[in-house]
Amino acid sequence: KAIIGHDTSWKISDLGAVQFEHGYDEDLLKTISQKAHALKEEHAQRKHLDLTFITGADRYIPEIKELIHDATRLERLSDYAGTQLEPYPLSIVGSTVTFMGPEDGAVDWHCDGVPATELIPLEISDDIIGGELEIFMGNSELGKAMTDGGELPKESDILRMAHKLGYSTLGHFLGVLHRTAPIRYGQRLTLVLNVRSTERSFVDDNRMFYLAADTDQQDEWVKEIAEDTWKNKLPAYRNFEHNRSSTKDN
């Protein structure tokens, strides 16, 4: 409630943020990590938010798809969220590998365009200083105006979560201001897997201008958006409105 209680317009459920021991195959994660490092020079970008990342990472690292579509994983995430979750369908932003450290940056204050995200640390330096997930507990627009002006939120307004190997963090970050605290020493490599509500797939804020600036694809992602809108988002919205109207009538 402290995280999303101030704004209900972007909620897919009552999920705020939860951290849990994930139990994912260590060899699988190690393979993903090794391939990410090998791809960094050619595919990693540092375009915005002071973050070095490979977006649409499962296009280059097929092992990521095993996690994306793992039924047991999705069932567990759905239980935590309190609503049925599914993989985010756009190939350019369904998965991301982020490189963080003094040289690679971290990620500045922002609100996500996707409804919910699972953060899976692949590597964390033993001597890391900084790098915690910081969530602003308040109105995101007021908070963004503050941070854009160079002012940091009060400590009492920040929920801080440290990342740990072997643990995932699942969070509702759509319309929620958050960042990674600057890493002053050490490194972290993280796999980011985005998900959305099956029932409320229309709850989304990934805008086309942002996606266009964030991808190396030319046309395929535009077709994906159009197809997803007609086949999934629009029917889901109509069904949601129908059920809401029926509830009011009763």
C-alpha cells in the first residue's frame, strides 16, 4: 500500500514489491551471464537513465526464453501478484540484461512503462557499495519533478531493497518512481523479465516514441504492438468494462 496506494489508475493488483528465493537453475543463469558478457561490446547500449543494457536480450540469448516461458515460474509470480501474469509480449522489451557499476552507471529515477518486472541478479560483487533498489513512496509526478530538479527524496519517503544472489525481486513499477542507488564500488549484472496481467493486459504505458528510441529493430515491433492491441488488449478492455458494468447493474 505504501508503494502503490497513492494511485489506483495503473494497478493490475495489490502487488507492491516482494523479494523471494527463486531456486532457478544455477547453470542456466551462469550460461546467460557468460553470454551477456560476450555480447556486451556489440549489443549493450547506454542511451538514457545512465544505464548500460541489452534490450530484447532473449533475441541473442535463447536460454532466457526458458525462464520467460517457465510455467512454474509464472504460476509463482502470479500467486505473489494476486492476478494471473503472462510474459510481456513485445520482443524488444520482454527481457533486458543490465550492466551496473561505476563505469556502466546504474539507472536513474524513472517510472516503468511495463506493468510488473522480475529482477534476477546474475552476478553481484562481494564488495559492492550501493546498487540497492530505491522506491519512492509518494506521488510519482511530484517525486519526478523533485528528482529532475536535482533534489533527493527524504529518507522517510524511500523504500530500499538490497539485491541478493539466489533471490528475485518482483515489483509493480508502472507509475511508481524508483531507481538503482548509484554503485560506488563493485558491479552487478541483472536479468530483467517483464510481465503483465492476463486479465488487464491493457494496463500499460509503453509509449511508441519511447520504444522507437529504445530499439534497434525497424518494423517488427510496430507490427507486434498492432497485433497485440487488436488480439489481446482491446478484447481484454472490453471484457473488463462489460464485467464492471454488469457488477454496477447488479
